[in-house]
Amino acid sequence: MVTALALPRLLRLPAAGRRAVSVTERNVVALKSSYWVVLISGFFEPVLYLLSIGVGVGKLVGDLTLPGGVVVTYAAFVAPAMLASSAMTGALAETTFNFFGKMKYLKLYEGFIATPVRPFELALGELAWAMVRGSVYSAAFLVVMVAMDLTTAPRALLAFPAAVLVGFAFGGLGMALSTFMRSWQDFDLMGSAQFALFLFSGTFVPPDGYPVAIRWLVEASPLYQAVVLIRGITLGSPGWSQVGATVYLLAATVLGLVVAGRRMTKLLCK
Amino acid sequence: MIVARGLVKRFGSFTAVDGIDVEVRPGEAFGFLGPNGAGKSSTMRMIGCVSPPSGGTLRILGMDPRREGPAIRARLGVCPQLDNLDQELTVRENLTTYARFFGISRAVARARALELLEFVQLGERADSKVEPLSGGMKRRLTIARALVNEPDLVLLDEPTTGLDPQARHLVWERLFRLKQQGVTLVLTTHYMDEAEQLCDRLVVMDGGRIAAEGSPRALIERYSTREVVELRFQAESQEEYAGKLTGVAERIEVLPDRILLYVTDGDGALAEVHRRALAPASSLVRRSSLEDVFLHLTGRTLVD
Ligand SMILES: Nc1ncnc2c1ncn2[C@@H]1O[C@H](COP(=O)(O)OP(=O)(O)OP(=O)(O)O)[C@@H](O)[C@H]1O
Ligand SMILES: [Mg+2]
């Protein structure tokens, strides 16, 4: 305590990080057997899409020629998009439904903020936890991709941190959105938005064919940027668009966290 | 420990705490007493550094809550009015995970959890979920949780509301022990006997303001008489008897169901009542309590 008073500036950051980790830790302790069911269903969803659309529809579509001139199977084209959207789903599930429930119905966070933990640290800790879940999905899905010969092992290793970044971005945004939700009904809206993103973010069709205005809209969406990043890694040779996507996703993460932190301070510290 | 000057809390245009001055000294047990909506919890949340004051100055443990919230909260123990225990964890885990928020090592957290569960007599329920616990058990667990960081200052918002008499006495006894260890206690309560039992000093709050301040004894001496005679008359309204009682007591309070006579000599006053041939259905002579102080100050009874 004495040192904390003497060196407040030096110790502030590590202490904040430590407190955020303690919030993550709480979720690990709360992890109970029933939770695995949720985890497993989250893993199978993108795999089923990959098999039904990537492989199934892929038979009808045939191979694709990417803008760079590379020819790939349809399944290899769809797979990175499924990875990106499963990272999105995993992160959103944790930071929207679960987060909202803990805040609104369990009144859990009211107890947390009576300790040295600050709302921003709470948001950070919850996001880190969401990432644990998102990362498990991503890693498992990458293993499937390598096994199905849709990418190579070294590319998969590089794609993993990219998928984690995608999770962070969506987790941050989801958490920020949740702080504006009034009731569970609002989540239906979000679910629809999420599904629209899933369908139209260059996931199943390259957006080159869309009218210009719609193309811009699509290209501005976070999932599109996520798909660009991961597809660049698993299929092509990463270039400037991947750098741009990385910056975009980093910015989304920071924005989401800052907004979530501010809103939580407002909601909790009345 | 705590110094508040002109402390104000507003919610929109509504003023919940209206410029109160409070000073709590190290090692004392300090009480906030008042009816529903008096602003007790709002004050406690400001002291707990989770609710920013709307005006006035507030210093806790010599620090400024606006800038040094985490450092202050590290040394506070908080038992909120409504239990906000972690329903997804067991009784023991509630204490150990909470300890981690204070940066306490896992080994120390485990040891302390064990110790505190014994302290609040929940040792046998350590591995039970929180949900099936009774209200009183949850309350005791919340109190144990507030002690997990060995705080210098413990804030208890209605620690015994909803407890049966036995559980309440257990809590009182535990709080008394804490006080003996030198921990400063700040508590709110609706119960007069609780305030009299536990508090060295207290303030009576009403409508966001402080109506009176002092030790329980001093308040009783100042705002009440030594004894009180309670009379119940078999009648539509107690009011009609009040007129016939003039001169019997220093002060008379007429409540919907009874009449209170504030006197120095209770038995003497009761004898006088009988001499006037006013046969009350029941009568009681008792010592004056904080309840009477409150009634005098606000014109209302505390328990609705
Ligand atoms: N978050 C809030 N928003 C708006 N008004 C509030 C809020 N919290 C409290 N109030 C109002 O402030 C007033 C004081 O409330 P407070 O909870 O401090 O009273 P209290 O003395 O603790 O009462 P009780 O004995 O019922 O617990 C009440 O009128 C309440 O409606
Ligand atoms: Mg209250």
C-alpha cells in the first residue's frame, strides 16, 4: 500500500492489467460442465456451413479465379470466411448475451466495482474471456481446414492470431453495443444484423459483382475486413489490404473497449 | 476516516442527499438512521466510491474519491443493501474470486475464505451454490465477502434487514468483534435497537438532510424523556382521548393505533391516567429509545 502511494503512476498500468485478469479468472472459475455444450455447438456451426455450402454448393459452382489470378476451389474460398465469422460469433455470444445478463439480471458487476476493479478493467477482463472462447473455436476450425487441405499448416499458424484479432474487434464492438441494449428484444435486431453480415460480407460471393454503392457498404463492414485479412493469409499472399484490415480491426477493438468502458461507468456508477 | 462537507447527490432534478456534513473517526461505529428514501444508501454509495458526488467535498481515508477510487476501495469492505453475490459460483468461490479483485494471492484467499466462513457460521455450506441459501445466510456471506481484504473501513447498508432475531444477534456479535479489532464501521439501519447496540455515534437522516447527530444516549436525552407510556384505547380514533390527557406528560404523540406519553416517571403518569378514569385497553411503560427521537424529529414512525 505504501509503495502504491509512493509510485502511483508507475504502478497504475500493471495494477489495471492485473485487475482485468482477475475478472477473466472469475469466468474460468464459473466455467461449469454445462458450458461445454454451448462451446461445442459454437464449433460445429461453421464446420456445417463449410461442409454444406463450401463443399456441397462448391460442386455446382466449380473453381474460382481470385482478382490476383489465383485459382482456388470454392471450399477454400469459403473456409476463411467461415473462420472469420466463427471468431465473430464466439466473441459476440460472450460479449452480448452473457455480458448483458451479468450486468442487468445478475447485478454481478455492481459487486465487482465496489473493489478496486474499474469499469474499464472489467470490460477488458470480460473481453479477454470472450477471446478465450473465440480462440478455441478458431484453433479447432483451423485444424479442420488443414485436415481438409483448404490451407497449409504454416498459413494456418499465421491465420490464428488474425482470427484472435477478429474476435477482439467483434468482442469490443459487441460489448459496446450491449451497453445500449434495453431488453432481450433488442438482441433479435442484433441477431438479424449479424446474419446479414454473415451472408453479405464477401463470405460466399466476392463483392466485386455488387453495385458500387453496395460494394462500399460491404467493404466498410467489420466482417468484410476480417474476411479480407484471413483469406489473404490462408489463400493468397498478404498485402496492403491485409494491413488495412488489421488497422481497421485494431481500431474497432479500441473503439469498442473505450465506448464500453465509458458506458459501463455511466450505468454502474450512478 | 471520512470527512464530508455539504455533500450532495442528485439524480436528474431530484436531490437525494441535500448537503450533509459528516465526520467519522477511526475505530468508531457510525450509523445512518432514517426512513425509506432518506438518502442513506445514496450516501453509502458515495462513500464507497461507486457513485460520484454531485456537490460538496468528500474525503475518505485521507484520499479524494474522484481521483483515487481504486486505492480507497482497496481498503474498504462493502456490504450493499441488496445482496449481489455471484450466483454462478459456490459460497467459497464467492470469497476467493472476490479476493482476487483485491490482488490477494490464491493461497491467502483460500485461507481467508475458510476463516471468514467460520466467522459467519457458514463453514458447512462452503461448497454449496449461493442460490439455495436462505436470505439470512446470503446476508452473512455478503458480510464475509466485505471482509475478505481485511478492510480498515467497513460499510454496511442495512446489514440485518430481513434476518431472524437469532441471525441478527449473530451479525451484531460479529460486528462488535470487528469493532474491537479496531475496524471502523459505518452502517445504515431502520432498527433503533441496532443503532443503540452498535453505534457510538449516529445521524438521523430525513429527506436527504441530517435532522440530528450524536450518541444514541445523547440523542435520547436531548429529544426525548426518560420514560414513555404507551396507551391503546378501544376507540375509532385515539385522537378523542388525547384532549383528556393534557398535563399528564411533557409531550404527547398521537399515532393511529396508540398514544405515547413522554414523561420522567412512567408509573406516576400511568397512575394519573387511571385517576382520570380513562381506561386504556392496554398500557405499557418503557424506557425511551431512538424510535422516540425519530418520531420527535420527523413526526413519523420509522417502520412503515
Ligand atoms: N439511481 C437512482 N436514480 C434515481 N433516483 C434514485 C436513484 N437511487 C436512489 N434514488 C432516489 O433517491 C432517494 C434516496 O434513496 P436511497 O436509496 O438513498 O434511500 P435510503 O435511505 O437508502 O432508503 P431505504 O431505507 O429505502 O433503503 C429515493 O427517493 C430514491 O428514489
Ligand atoms: Mg437504502
